[in-house]
Amino acid sequence: MIDLKASSLEEPDFAALTTNRQFLALRVKLDQKSLLDELKNLSHLNRLRSKRSSHKQEVRKWMVNGWSTEKMIKVNKENLDGDALLQAVHWVFPQAYYSIYACLQAYLKAKGAPHETHASVRKEFAKFAEQGKYPDLISFLAKGERYSIVFENIKDYGKGSSISLDIDDEESVESMICSFLRATRKYFLDEMREKRNFTTKSGNKKERLSEEERKDVSSSVGPTSLIDLIYRKRIKSNYDEIETFHSDDIDAMGIHKSLRKITSCLNFVHEVYVASIMGYNWLHGVYTSHPLEYGRLDKRMDFIEDIF
């Protein structure tokens, strides 16, 4: 059980401990073997096999970009330690996000439905989760308005605070992820509200929105998914709360381990989907022509061969 009194902590230290727990919970939940078992029985894969893509160069480019960026997380973890790793930890969030984004773009290119903005790509991820086109393990979502957020494919048991986590208790792990989803969704809802700039008849900024306006904001944001959690931290680590990621309480090694696993799991799913469209032999050819000496990718290729 990991529990601390929030009242005894400075704000950056509290935020650092919260970040540690959030990503540890995701690391505990995501299991590659369970993911493999789900993928083997996912009906969506059979529908993908009927497609064929003519965008081989684009798919190759995005796939290799994703793999190369993923390897950088490993390089940091293995070549930095102590203060050096701590000072570099804020870079691992954009690295993880861009690796996941690139492999998802490879899949979207393969199926002939590319999206040009980060917002639209993230919405596609959420749509696939909502439609059952992803394994349940990565399909948890938050929906609804700011004060009436609901969850799908995950349950909030209301256990503990944002820095309380028992990794041996599935309910505690799920509650932590729900807390992460809720906070992330509130951020995007607030951001969208600011962007829409609702005003009164006299032109002043509205303090309270109507029910219709709140629904409009929620609809514009769309469901909040796993990729949004990574994207949000990418922003925070680069711009909003840099002090959090330089706090002595940030678990730099733990964050790297968690993001390596999350990135590996999501990239694995999109590699399987690309292989379904392009063919396993084609994907394996891309892999062998760009040797990265990256063990996780080697294992994933073995798993993908097992599926096909």
C-alpha cells in the first residue's frame, strides 16, 4: 500500500507523487500477455484482413519513426541515472506520446484514413475504443460534463486519494486510473470552454453555462482515453508544471519503466493492426530493414508472428 498525507507536501511534490502513482497504476493494469490473448480473439482483426493499402512508404515512415522514438526511452533509462535521469524525466512524456502517435498514424495510413492533427488522431483512438475495435484492456474511457463524469470499461471504486495506491488491489488500481481520467477530462473540458468563449448578451464572459452549452463542450471534447492521459502529461512536462518533474519526489526510474510498458503495449496493438492490413511478412520486412537492437520490439514481432 502506497499512501501519504497530502497536507504535509508542497504542491510540486504532491503533483510528483500523484504522477508516480498514476503511471504505476497504468503499468500494473496493462499486461502484454492479456493483450495478446484479447487480440487473438478480436473480431475486428478479421475485418482488417480484407483491406489492402497502397500507402506503403507512408506506413513504413510512421512505423519506423514510432520504433525509433520508443527506443529513446530505453536509451535514457539505461544510460542515465541519479540527477541526470531526474533532469531528463520530463522528456520521456513527449517521447512516449510521439511514439504512440506515430504507430497509430501508421495504422491510420494503412487503412486509408489518415488524420492530420493531434486532436483528431486522439479522437480516433477514443472512437476505436468506444466501438470495440481495441482490446478491452486499453479501451477505458471517461465521458460527460465536468460535474457528471462517467466511466466505461473501468470502474471507480472511490478508493483512497490521488496519492494512495495498493498495486495488489485491482479496485485500488482502477480507482487511481479513474482519478487520472477524471482530472484529464476536466482539463480538456476547461480548455474547450475557454476556446469557445461563451459570453452573455452584454458581451461579458459567462460564469455559468447553460445545460445545452455544457453538453456542447462535452461533445466537442469527445471521450477521454488512454492516449489523452499521455498527451496531457506531455503538455504538463514541457510547459505547465516543469517543477513537478524536477521534484525530488518524482520517481524518474519508475516513470521510465511505466512509460516504456505503456508505449510498448499500445504500439503492439497498432503493429498487429498494420500487419493485418499490410501482411505480417511486409511488417517483418520493415522491422528487419531497420535493425534497432530493441528487445521489446523483437518480442513483439514474435508475438505478432504467433497471431498470424
